[in-house]
Amino acid sequence: MITRSKITGSPIHLNISLFLFLIIPALSHGQLFQTHYQFAEHLRSLKAYDEGLFYLNRLSPEALTIDQKDTLNYLTGKFYYYKQDQTYSIRAFDQVGISSPFYRESWLLANYQRFYLGNYLAGKEGLGKYTTGDDPLTVQLKNFQLAGVALLERDTEKFEVLRSDFKDDYRELIPSQEKLIEIAESIENFNSKSPFVAALFSAVIPGSGRIYNGRLGEGLISMLAHTIFALQSIEGYQKDGPGSARFLIYSSILSGFYIANVWGSALSVKIRMDEFNDQTDHTTLLTMHVPLRFLFD
Amino acid sequence: MFLCGSFLIKGQTARELFDSEAYIEAAVAFEYEYFRDPSDSTLLYKSYCYKALGDYENALAILTRIQGLDVRYEKALLHYLNEDYERSNTELLRLRLDGVEFDRNLVVLQVLVEISRLKYKEAREALKENAELLGLEIPDIDYIIDAKAKARDPLRAQNLSLWIPGTGQWYAGHFGKGLLSGSIQTGIVAFTGWSFYTGYFFSGTLTGATLFYTFYLGGARYAKKLAGKTNDEVTTKMKQRLFVKVK
């Protein structure tokens, strides 16, 4: 198990590599598995992930020791992770045994990817499974991930509880922690609008519902379009009378446009909300990913 | 299955896998060979694997790792296959500036690149200069690239339609479509004039002008697209004829 009291700037994977070069030869029955590992690392440095997976998938697990199988699963999970094939990556990382030096990385990346896929419950359960001690960095990373998922679930109360455990012991974690706090504030400050009020505004003054929703440009264009059709309808009515084809065509277009605009104003509130949610989820996931990339890449 | 010294899949070496067209397996095997014993020719073969798989960008990326071998022809070919004709042309120019004598393959590639760049005149000149090498007669060259062949400029087609609606489509080689576009827009202008004449000022201005504006800009954009499409059809035909005449 790799433990470090503090992140001091040198990534953890250097320690893991050192472990492999020193320990793996002793664990395996010769140099062969070390060659496999080195070649896989070579392919990773080339970003040849498909080739890496092809190579690893052809190794026979039956001939490997438990430690080698763990390393194989870790490498497979990592290649799928780089390829952004989360499902297969999680499957491989989950098979890394708890005694492996790659366990912590596999555990964190697997559960982060569960959050990425929207499986919040499975991710939280997965994070709860880690039982190999309580080194401060792992505790902080776990708390940080759980705080992130609380924001993904819009549970700001739970976030506040988890946030109180944020510590500034690890300077690399501080910017991400601050970013999560910023996201939490933006969620609480988001001024949600009522679809009903937006529709009502547009029913009274066409386009005003969109302006109420913060879409000034859309509202003005809508007003202009209504004015254009209204003027043509009035012209048809005044010159040809209420039964004329010209009046009926233009007034029908105006009516259709009016009804669609009332409905569209209500819908625009939902769209604005969806856009905010998508943006917030994206930023939160990105923020949750930053420390993992820093520590394990 | 895996040996330290060489990488075997189903008992085959990288070269055997390549020859049996198992390109993905061969690519990994070549990389393994390179990992064990770095050599430019191994990387070149790996690049061939990705070329055979149609992954030209990856094949080009592998070539950038080669330090000793001259792979400019291969780069020019891969850029051409990747439809990056300007880069392909640059590689060919470099070869020419270095005094490399163009063989049959290079001449054919040069002609293909010139055709793709819509430089029909230059392509004809290259064919004429190398007629003997390629085994062509003047009628063959005329058959491949008509002496009067001229590429349509998409921007010119667009501008023509902005000046006189429909003429851009005509210039692009589609007379019927040009006539239709011009007629529709003339009809809309007539509707607008008639609306004004009969006192329907709002209808004339708002409906007439809006429709005209839409068709006017849409027609010009369509003329530009048509010119590009015509060029694609012409170049495809030229390339097919080239391959018929140059075996």
C-alpha cells in the first residue's frame, strides 16, 4: 500500500512505477510480466490505447499470479479510461484486489466514472467500500468526491456538511475544493423562473415572457414577428373585410404564431433550467476529475 | 504466445501477420518489435498497417517517429488519401526541390493531387511531360483531362447569383436549376410590385421583401454548393479515366 502524508508535487504514479520495477520481478516468476508492463506503459506513452487493449486482452490470466492479475486489470481499466469507455473501465478497475498498490487509484477512478455515467447511488456505495486504513489523503479524496456528488444531486445541505470537512492540508486539492464551493453558491443563487408566469406575460404582451426569462433578444424578435403579422392582418381587414382570404390567411398565421409563442415562453423557462443544470453538472464533474488527473496521470 | 525476444500471435511474426492482412495484430506486433529493437523500417511497416486499415492520420503520426528513412513519398500519399491535398502537394514540392527524380508512382500521385486541387491545367502539363513514362498518347491525355476543362469557382457562383439570381447555378453547370431559381425570385418581385400597385403596402413590404430576401440569399448559397458538387463530379471522373489509361 502506498501511503504519503502530503502531496509534495511528485505524482504518485512515480512511486507505483518504482514499486513495479522493484517488487514485480520478485512477485512474478521471471522478467516476462515486467516486459508486458513496460510494453503496456510504452503504448500508453504513445496514446496507442487500442493497441494496448489488444495486447493486454491476449495475455492469459490463468498463467498469472494474483498480483499480476491485479496489475493486468488496472492497466486494462486505465486504457479504457483513456479511451473514455467508462463501462469497461469500471468493470476492469473493480477487479483490482484490495492488496494491490493500484487499488486506491482503481477504486477512485471506477467510482468517479460511475458518477460521470450518472450512477450516483452505485458510486456512493462504491466509495463506501474502501476499508484499507484511513490515510489522510484518501479520506480527503473520498470526502471531496462525496461532496461533488452531493452537488450533482443538488443536495446543498449535505454538501455543507461534507464541506465542513474540507481541509487545506493538500494544496493541490484547495482550488478544486474552492471551485465546488463556488458551484454550490451558484446553485443556491440560481433564480428559477415560473413557466406559468412566463406564459402569462407572453399572453398579455407577445414576447414579454421570454424577456422575463432573461432572453431579451428572443423576446424582441418575437414582438417584431407578431407586429409584422398583425399589421398585415389589419391591412387585409381594412381593405378587404373580415371574410377576405387575405385577412383570414394572415390572421390565422398570427393566431398560430401567438399560441406557439405562449407555449414557447413556458418552454423557454424549462430550457434555461436544463441548460443551467447541464452546465453545472459538467463543471462539477470536471472539478471532481481534476485532483484525480493530477494524482494519477 | 508472448515471447521476450519476438512477439508472436498464433505463431506468426509481425511480417507474417501483415502479409496475411491481419493488420491490427500486425501493428501491435511491429510496435513490440520496435520496443525491443528500435528500427525505422519496423515503424514504416506499422504505418502501412494503419494505411491498409484506412486510418491515415494514425499512419501519418507513426511516420513522424521515423528519423532516418526518407518517407516523404509515403507522407505525400497519406496526406492525399486523408484528403489534405495542399500538404500532399507540399511534400511533392519538397521532393522536387531536392532533385528527386519522379517515377511512375510519384507522377500519378502528382497528377491526382493537381486534379484534386482543381488545377486541371497543371495536371495536363504533368501528364504531357511524363507521357512516355506513363505510356500515354495525346488522345489519352485529352480523354483523361479535356483541354477546355475548367474548375468552377464556388465563390464566383455565389456572387453571380447575388448579381443576377439564377446565373450562379447556370455557371455551376445546372441551367434548369438556375432558370427555376430566377423565375421564383422574379415572381416574388412581381408579387411585391403588384401589392404596392394595389395599395397593400404592408403585405408588399413584409411578405414580398421577406420571401425575396430568403430566396435571394438561399439561391446564392445553393449556387456555391452546386459549383463545389460539380467540381467533385468532374474530378472523380478524371481520376477514374486516369486509372483506366494508366494501369
